[in-house]
Amino acid sequence: MNKDDLIQYWVEGSDRDFSTMEHLFEKKDYHWALFIGHLLIEKLLKACYVKNVGIQPPFTHNLLRLGEKSELELNEKQKDFLVTVTAFNIRARYDDYKFAFYKTCTKTYTTTWITEIKEFRQWIKKKHLKL
């Protein structure tokens, strides 16, 4: 794959995950919706990494690390957002965290974070990927 193909690969994967996140939210699978929200942001950050750095992105799920390595100028609020959303990956995936995370993911909590995920997604796509 060339650079443009790789960017497209990550963006298209993120777009599919965005649709999945919305479907899971509609079905009230809130903790899984947030887990997928993490994945869609991760894929957009990996697209930014390829665009800005020019090579295959690192194998990490740490969104703040990806954002920084992607040479994005992140403000403190965005950094805090990435740290929190990274935790959705761990909490939804591992059994010892799942139940507590499941209980945390009320409709209100999930709605708030999905709104944040959508806003960050638009910011990356418009400002950094020019989509």
C-alpha cells in the first residue's frame, strides 16, 4: 500500500466503526458503543500518523501517545479526552473491569462521551485529514 492507500484504509475502517458505534448505542449496548468509539478514534489517529510521519503507525491503543506521535497540536482538553477514551478500550475488554464499566455506562454517561467522540472525529477529519 502507498501512503494514500494506507490513509484511506484507516479512515474507511474508522467510518465503519462509527456506524457500528451508533448501532450499538441505539440497541443500548452502551459499554460496547464506547469501546468501538475508542477504535474509531484510534484509526483516525493512525491515519494522521501515516499522513504526518509517513510510515506505518505504531502498534498501540494509547490514544494520547498516538496523537502526540502523529504530530497533532493537542490542547489540554483534547489530551484529557484521549486519556479517558483510551480507558474505554481496557475497561470493555478485560473481565475484571467489564462489570464496573458496564455499570458506569448509563445512557446519560454514554451520550455525553459519544457526543465528545463525534466532535473529536469531526475535528480530526476536517482539520488534519481535510475530509
